[in-house]
Amino acid sequence: MSTDRSFAGIARADESASTPLLPVSLEDVCFGVNGTDLLHDVSLSIGPGNRTVIMGPNGAGKSLLLRLLQGLIHPTRGRLAWRRNWTSGHSAQGGTPGGATGAMPSGAPPVSIVLQRPVLLRRSVAANLTHALRVLRVPRADRADRLEELLTLGNLQDRREQPARSLSGGEQQRLATVRALAASPEMLLLDEPTASLDPQATHAIEDLIQRSHDRGTKIVMVTHDMGQAKRVADEVVFMSKGRIAEFTPAESFFSRPQSEEARAYLSGQLII
Amino acid sequence: MQELQSAFWEAGRLLLTFDSDLTEIVFLSLRVTLSAVFIGCLIGFPFGAFLAVARFPGRTVIVVIVNAFMGLPPVVAGLFLYLLLSRSGPLGPLALLYTPTAMIIAQAVLVTPIVTAMTRQVVEDLYQEYDEQFRSMGLFGARAVPSLLWDARYSLITGALAGFGRAAAEVGAVLIVGGNINHVTRVMTTTIALETSRGNLSLALGLGLVLISLSLLINAAVMSLRGSAKRLAYV
């Protein structure tokens, strides 16, 4: 497996930070809103390499876990520690409570996220990617070449001048994914990226994920799609009611699930 | 009835022959109003966007004041400006009273809260939508403002046109600080008020037609912009 994560020739702006970002450790992490815990004592260590798939019923806390990893929300208790310190832009408000702290990032964030419903700017496809490149402080002279490479990566060359919001669901998700890859992240978080997409669009997204993984990007993906989990996962985190019920290699998870909740989920029972 | 008919004919003649008095008044009105709207946008767009993304003590109070100033009575604004600009006022040495500059300031005072409040609302809604995406990219606070303003451009133009409508129709403030001096500070609205009281209905009517046409043009522009935005799927 190659360790050159750069897509479209985009080297990380903070390449000087030679220490790897991963593993990330969560120790007894809780997250609550208005005094109600939605995540309970989550302890987990996610290392580089393997594609990690997070599964579980609705309300299990899968998306919250991704947002914690991205730094969009912070633990209310417990500790989240990266091997290399970094803070998301959000942390300008005061660091990560109980977790990673450090200097503001000088360039591209090392973790990117693709949300379930992609948030695209009210601009053309090309302008959406150019905006990302500008935010990532890619030099103006390099932007045109890099834009072309990102468009090619997402197979969006024919759509470059089309308003992003008029794309089909699959195309929008491809655009959101290549935009996330514009930062050449060390870890790519995907929150049900193929929910409500047809098989062809799903295949295109999975292909992008695979190519990203082949270049050394750590993949952490939330999915409800059992078939997709079997295709993509090297290891599975199974969550239920805000807790981690199981964290095992994918093969043993699907053949010999250890937890009661996972067995019920895999057998198609309704977990209420 | 006959008097009204002849006033219409005379107004039409003044418009079609580009009567020098009428064109002078129209051009001064446009100069004053466009300058005021430009200043209002220059202040209102960034200030409104700042209010939308920033969180600080007293923000709500400022938002309430800005919203309240949208309905600021023009004569009250004119009175305060008069006190500021009059010879004995703090800005008296600038000798701005009864000049087009004073009228521009007065209209800018009325337009700026409208542009600011509309910008704040539009950008705040957009910021809520973009918030997670922007933060995940490391784009937050003041750095997000240019992106938000650009994406809200169609709605912001509507806000600017609303400000233009308010300024173009305004009479109280410009009358107080401009003085309605012939060939110096006489604009459409003040002329209509004066000429009507004098009984010179044709000039008042001609200017009224120009004002109504401007209002129609503004509304058509707003509708066209909304249509374009929808067609281009930018909304």
C-alpha cells in the first residue's frame, strides 16, 4: 500500500508535521446534551491502515462518534488523544476539552469528513472545489491544475460549470468526497455516504473510498448497509445505545458476533 | 378632471423633451440615492455578516437596535443630523448642512440598518447550514464571512434594492438637512411636495411618474434576480 496520500498532487500544507496523526485513543469518552448522555464511556483506539466501519441502529451514537473525531463536537467527559496534536478550526473557541490541544493548524486539516447530506456551496462544481483549495491555502498558480485533477478523480469533468446543487444525489456525494480529499487528509470520515444512492452511484463512491485507502488514507465510515460493510470493512465498531458493544475484525464480526446486540442486529431483529 | 388631464399631458411633454429642470432633479436624486445605497452596502454587508457569525456579550442588544432602526422615522433621523451638522453642532465646521453630501449622509443613515438587518438574517441562516462543513475545513468566524457573503449574493442584492427603494422614496430627512434649495439640493420627492403645494402639478406629476417607474424597475429587477437564482439552482 502506498503511503503517498496526496490526491491531485496536493501535498499536505502541514507536511512538516512528520509525526503520524494516528492512532487516536478515546478513553471513557462521554458526550451529552442538556445533561443527557448520548455517548457513554466510549473507549476505543483507532490505528492507521484498516478500513473501520461503524455500524449500529439509529440513535446508537455513530454520527456523534464521527463528529467527535472530526472535532466538530467535544467530549463532555473523558479524553480523546491523538498521537500528534491538532485542533480543528472549531477549537479556536478553546481547545478540545479533555482531549487533544495544540496550535491552530497551519494548513489542511488532517481529518476530513463527508456528511450524509453533502453541504455544497451555491456555486458551480468547479467553484466548490476552487473554494476548498483556496481555504486550504493552495497557491493560486497551482489551483487550476489541481482543480482539473480533482474533477477527473470524481469523474465530474462534464459537470464543472453546472451549479453544484443541481447535480444528482450521487454526483453531489462524489463532489463532496473529492472536496474532502482535496486536503489529502490522513483520516477520512464518511457518515453514510451512500445512503439513498442507487447501486451505480454507490459503486462510484466506494471506488473513491478504495482509491483513497490505497493511497494510505485511514477510512472510518458509518453505514447501515450490510453488503457495503462486508465489501469495505477491515474492522467493525458496533454501537448500541451510545456504547461500543463490539470492536472486532470484520470477518469475525459477520461470522461470529460476540455481543447480544450485534447478533440481534445481524439476524435482522429490530433493536428498540 | 380637465386640469388633471392637462397636468398629465404637460408631465409627458416634460419627460419626453428632457426638460432641463426635471432632468437635473432626477440626476441629483439618483446621485444622492445611489451614493447612499453604496455607503449603506459598504457598511451593512460586512457589519451584518459579522453580527451573523460573531458571538459576544451585547450582540442581541445590537441586533435589536439595528432591527428597530429599520423603521427609523426619516424626520427624526433628519433632525438628529441637523443638530450634528448645524453651525453650532459638533460637525458644524465641516459646512455640510444644505449640501447634497448631507442628504447622502441622511439617506445612508436610513439605508444602512435595512441592509445590515437583512444581511444579518440571510447570512445567519446560511451560516447555520454551512456551519459543520466550514468548521470541518477549518473555516470559521471572520474567515467564513467572504464565502458566506458571496453565496448569499442574490439575497443581498434584494436587500440593497430594498434600501434603494427606501432612499428613493424618502422626503423628510433630505428636506431637513438639504433644505430643498433650487439647483442645489432639490430632489424628486422634495420637489413633488413643493410643487404640489404651489399648484404646479405638471412638474410634480412628471417626477412622480419617474419615481413610480423607478419603483417598478426595482421590483422587476428583484423578480428577475430571484428567477435567475432559481433557474441556475443557486438557491
